[in-house]
Amino acid sequence: MPNMNYTSPIQPESGDKHKESMNNSPAKGTRNVVKIVAIVAAVILVFVAGIIMLVFSMLSGVTDASGKFMDALKNDAPGLAYEMSSTGFKEQGTSEQFEEFVKSNAVLAEIESYSLNSFNMENDYGSARGTITSKSGSVSPVLIELVNENNQWKVLNINLEPPAVVEDDDFDDFDTEFMDI
């Protein structure tokens, strides 16, 4: 009698059934989702880092120019500071007049240190805000306005801002203390 047991070559073997069930397992789908999320997060991180680097590179001209201007004033070189200023700044007066202005201003004439901690830029205009500490220890706010002339940042104006507003109650206390002397 002929052999009636016929095995189809198409049927998977028992080991292949196990591989097939693993390929469709939820663990593999989870791994794919994790990979996709990791790739998307990496792309976002690179994009954000690129934007931050672009902003810093754009602001570097403002930070450099304002810092060099303040360094010249600190090092008692108002003529050098004047040379770093814009055409509009120079139209306000001569180098000698600027030197007289610096000498007559106790804060600018006696810079012990300065700190510029806020920088802004919009189109061809920028600004740097901070404080100047004089050799006597007084601290004054400063605003340096800049303009981009011929692809170089130049100082347009320096403004020594008034100190913060003092409350009326503080004046009352001062008057009382002063009168008691």
C-alpha cells in the first residue's frame, strides 16, 4: 500500500511558528515606538540647539561692541571709546567733548567694574543693560544703545539710568532720622 502520509512543504515547522508569533508581538511594536520617539526627540534637540547658537551668534556683535566700549571707559581711554561709537554718536560732539563728559561724570570716570547682563537686538539696532560699580562702591544702572553701521556694531548712546524709584515712606524715615540729629 502506498504511503498516505503527505507533508506539505508550505507548512511551517514548529520552530518557524515561534518566530512568526514573535514578529507580531507587542514588545516589537513598543520598541519601534520608542525608537521613533527617540529619533524625533533628537531632531528637536538638534533644532533647538541650532536656534540657540544662531541667537548667540547674532547677539555676539552687540555683546562684543558694548563690552569693548565699557572696557575702554574702565581703562581710562575715553578717546578709544569715542572711536568705537557710531556716526550719530559722533555728531553729538567731538572726542574732546566726550572726554570732558566722561571726566565730569563720577560714575564713568571711576569705573571699578561693570556687568552687562541683558542684551537685545532688532534689525540694525541693539542694546545692552547692566550696572556700573564705581571705585567708591556706588552702583549705577547703564543702558548702551548700538547701531549696525557697515556690518559693525557701534555705540549710538550711553544712558546712565536713574536709580529705582524710592517709596514716599523711605523719604519720611530719612526726614525723621535727619531731624533727630
